Amino acid sequence: MRNAIRGAVVALLLLSAAACGTPKPVAKPTHSPSPSATPSATPSASPSQAPTVAADGTNVRACYDGNCEIRVSGSLRIPLQPRFHVRRLSVSASGDQVVVTSELDGDGGGGSQCSIGGGGECSFSFNGPTITVQAWPVSGGGSILRITS
């Protein structure tokens, strides 16, 4: 019985060694990747492209649902639905900078503040959907804000 086991083990080892053998060379591709497989440096129509006209004009009420595109100059407050848990969303546009201040709804206080310039963005969330604010300066003063949730 021992000899049969030894024989099986030796046969198994020989088969394993034969399977390892010398590796076969892998053929290199003779074609370059298709254009769709490589990232493009060409800008495409995307949410981050700078708008030239605000879709919602200066109507801050369009932002109530967390999705709008408005032109702002100076300081103003933007109303948001209660589901965002934001008591106050304030923006102040000056030059090519926009300061966004959000205050948490509730007794505990808190909030966030960020400064955005030239196509930048900031995001915040207070136990609710995330709000993202993008800003672009526009000629003639002010900025266009795109708010998404």
C-alpha cells in the first residue's frame, strides 16, 4: 500500500513539474488601442462646463428642490427644502470668488463655509442629500451658480 501511495505521489509531482515547463512568450498587440478606449482631452458637454447664461435667471426659489442654475451678484440667501437640514444657505459673490455658507437646521448649530473660484465646487451634507455648488464668474460681474443634489 505504501508503494502505491509513493507511486501516486511521484506521478503527481512529475505531472506538476511537466505542467510548469518553460513559459511561452505572450504575443504583443500589433495595433494601438481604439480611440474610445483612451481618455479624451477634448471637453464634452458635462455638468462641469461653464454656462454662459443661467438657466433659472436670478430666481433663487428655483433652488428650493436642490437643483438650479442662477446668476448671483452681491449677497443673498437661497431657500432649500427641509429634507436638506439646512436652515440657511447664503452666498456672496465678489469678483471671481463666491463664498457659500450653510447653517445646520436644529438646536446643535454647526454648518460649513467654502470659497469657490472659476469653475470650482464644494459639497456638503447634514444627515440628508448632498448639495454640490459650482460657481463660474461671468463678464459684467457676478457669478453663475449651479446647485445640484
